[in-house]
Amino acid sequence: MAYGDHFRLVTDVTAHLDLQASSIDAFLQSRYTGFFAVASAAVLELALKDIVISFAQRNHSLFGDYVAAKYERINGRIGLDDIRKDHIAPFGQSYLESFKERVTSTERYFLKRKGISIKSSYTNLLTCRHAFAHEGSTTSMTYPEVKQGFSSGKIVMWCLAKTLA
């Protein structure tokens, strides 16, 4: 499955929630937002796994099998620092530098054109996901902010895919 195909799982739910969001009371909306953050992070994790495993398989089938086994359980370690340290650095400095440059230039573009920090938005999504999934804490993020975090996460995954292409 292409990594972007996973995004459809959240996109389908988004279409439904967008129609319902204004009619849901604040309590339920915070719960939906938390569940949406968990689902979004899970989908981004699936995308990351597909990107890294595909890269490894393109380089050598045995290496691809090893990476697939290793990535069976990455347990949500998909933050920007995790991506750099755990998922790119093992492939070498050139990939690490390429990813850093790609994320930095993309961040500059979105800040300048749309006033959005993809780094902060993505990090906030993962923080919200963690708080909701592990602590049962309702989110201080709004539904639109979580949606933006998911969009930012898709951009981060695009940066990763381009780096490992």
C-alpha cells in the first residue's frame, strides 16, 4: 500500500466530523477531538512504517525483511526528533541532512505563505494524542487545530518519503 493511502482512513472521518462539529456540545466535541488525534497519529505511524520499509526493500530484500520485522512495533515514536534519530540517522548523514533541509524549507514556506508552523502543529497533534490515549485527558486543542496537525503530519511524511525516495 502506498503510504498516502493510509491518510484516507482519517480523511473519510474528517468529512463526517466536519458536518457534525457545529452541532455537537463542547464535552462531546472534546472527546471526538481526542479520538481524532489518536486516529490521526496512528495513520501517520502507518505511513512512516510504509515509507521506511519500502526504502529498505528497494535497497535489498533481506534488509527490507529485517526492517519490516523491526518496525512491527514502533509504539508511536514518530515525533520529529524520533524521525531524525531513530528512523533516518541509521541510514547515514546524507539522508539526515536531506530530511532536515527539506523540513526546514517546507516550514519556511508554510510560515511565510500560510502563517502555519508545520513543526509545531505536528508536535501539538502528537502531544494531544499522547495526553488523550495515555492519560484520558481531554484536549486543549480544538478540532480545527487537530485537523491542522494531521495536515502538517502528512507534510512531514511527504518530506520523509522524498528524502528516502
